Amino acid sequence: MSKRFIRRSLLYVPGSSEKMLAKSIDLNADSIFIDLEDAVSISEKDAARETILEYIPLIQKTGKEAVVRVNAMGTFYGAKDMIAVAERKPDALVIPKADVLAVKMADKTLTGIEEHLGIPKGSIKLIPLLETAAGILDAVNIAGASPRVNGVQLGAEDLTKELSIKRTPAGDEIAFARQMLVYAACSHNIDCFDTPFTDIKDMDGLEKDACNAVTIGFTGKTCIHPSHIEIINRVFSISEEEIDHARRLVETFEDAIAQGKGACMFEGKMIDAPIAERARKLLDKAGIV
């Protein structure tokens, strides 16, 4: 059974920067997303691929999740990335410009590599990056295209570029895309990661954006700068107050069930089975049995 990671903050690090890779080992991000795609120029791709191989196990030794964003499936660099990176057994691969075919291609390729290396089938997971209009509209099928998929990510920069619209701090222009990803992820019981907040210095804007993502239903948020990690971790963490409230609600409802009731009052409000189940899910997410 594969390890289940806490995935609140997911930091993208350029695979071409050994300095940033080394620094990422000691950062408090839950997952390190090593980037071989957009953050690496064509002239640096081969060198970056070799550079990151030693950092995958080093990141994993800290208990953090080591993820690699490879180049697009069906491309020369994507094929080279898959073969080289899979041998180091990263926890997952991010598949850019994801569609159903790309996810299936990645799944099939990894299966062949795992069989060749004697690695248990399905060990390396997949995170489709949905950043095209077609990808957003097909989100539910992409999320279910392979049993390896254990999370999906929204890529708003490429999406809005394709739509020829501006990105704004409020994010109204990507509200539909965000909802589509959350519903697709929920339907397959997998994680859902929000797009980065790209204004590195606007911490108030970051917090508002992260809080909005939590309200919508995202389970974590990617970021492109270490200064964003602390706020994201805090916003996506379950507070002691929330845990206490959920525990008391469940206890109250279970007492009511034992008395033959299907609903009861809790803190001045009527609660029933769906509300109690939501509280149980929160406790489960917090690791409380």
C-alpha cells in the first residue's frame, strides 16, 4: 500500500537550479514539485534531468513527497524524463497539458519501467495538470483515467493564456475551472491542488486566495516561492477548534442514534446523518479515529 502524504503546500522548484533544490530539502513544504518543464529552458533540459536524480531520494529522506513535473507526453523530452526519473522512484509525476490519452500513455510507460526494474506496479503515482480548456471540460474523465492518479492540479496561467484573458488577484476568471477540478477530484476521492498565487510579495492576497481555495474544496495549493509555504500550511490545516467541534458533534449524533433518533439538536442547530458524516470526514483528515 502506497504512503498517503499530507499535501497542503506543494512547492515548485526549477530542476535546473541545484541551489534551489538543495534549499528545498530543509523547507517546510509538504511536497516538493521538481520542475523539468516550464521552468527549464530547452538548452538546460538534459542537464536538469541529470541534476535532479540525486535530489529525489534526498527529499524523500526528510519525509516530504518528491514529485517531478516531466515534459509533455509524446514529446522527445517527455520520453527521456520518464525513463530517467522513474528509475529514482519519485512518489509521483505531474503530467502537463493533461488529457485522457496523456494519462494513459504515462500509466503504460510507467508500468513497463516498473516491470523492467522490478518495482511494484503502480508505485509511482500521477498528478494530471489541467491547464487547457479541453482539459477542464474533461476533468472527471482525466481524473479517472488511471488508478495511479491520486491528485489533480489546476494550471491557471496556461489556461488563461489559451482563453486570451487576464489573471486577476480575485480569480473570478478561473472560478469555473476551479469548481470543475474540485468536483472531478471529489468524484474519484483524490486530492485537488489549486494553482499558484503568482504575486510573491502580496501575502494578504495569497491568504485570501488560499482561503477561497479551501472554501471551494481544494485540499492543497501549489506555490512558486518558499515565502508562501507558511501561510498555505496554516490555511489548509485543521484547527483544534474545528477538531473539537467535529468530535462533539459526532458524539452528540451517535448518542441520538442510540436513542432511535435520526436527527437531533447540536449547539442550537438541527443535525442529521450528512452533517455528522462531514464531521467524521474532517476528523479522518486530521488523523483522528
